[in-house]
Amino acid sequence: QVQLVESGGGLVQAGGSLRLSCAASRTIFGLNTMAWYRQPPGKQREFVASLISDDSTNYADSVKRRFTISRHNAKNTVALQMNSLKPDDTAVYYCRYYSNNGPYSDYWGQGIQVTVSS
């Protein structure tokens, strides 16, 4: 079992920045992905960004050029730097850590609130 703990959320004005972090309790061996998802109020959970252990990144169109995902493999952490925040970015943000090959593993954090005021 892997526990994921998110931190760094909060309230920020539009145009501001926040940095989310997620720490995993242990490593998933082999090719794996650390990612961020979010669930806006009254909407379904959606993909935000991902970073595979081979350093491949992927972003949702809505956050490209504003958000940057990074990871520290040795520390099993992933961060999401969020700049130029908009009210539409308001959501509960979730960290996800899963395997891309080998035995299937898929873990989610408990979520952290990000609120962007206009």
C-alpha cells in the first residue's frame, strides 16, 4: 500500500500562484506516473498534469503554459506549480501515483482544496 499526502493548497486571488506538493510513502518500482487531477465544484474529476518516470510530461489544455509539474524521484514527491491562477481553477486537487507496467498499482491522495477568488 502507498499513502499519498498532498499539501500547499489554499485561497489565492486571481493571477496569483500556488505550489502543491504530494509525498508518497514508498516507491512504485518500474515505469510509473505521478499525476494531478482536480474536481471543480459540481463537476467530474478531470486530468490536470502527469509526469512519467522517464520524464515524459502531459498537461490538460486548460493549464498549459500556466502549470508546471515536477518530481523528485529519490524523495517520491511530485509538485505542481500553478501560476496565473483563474477562478475556473478552483477545485479539489488530487495526487495520483500508478504503475505503467508490471503489477498494477494505482493510488490517490485525499485531495486538497484550491480556491481562486476573482
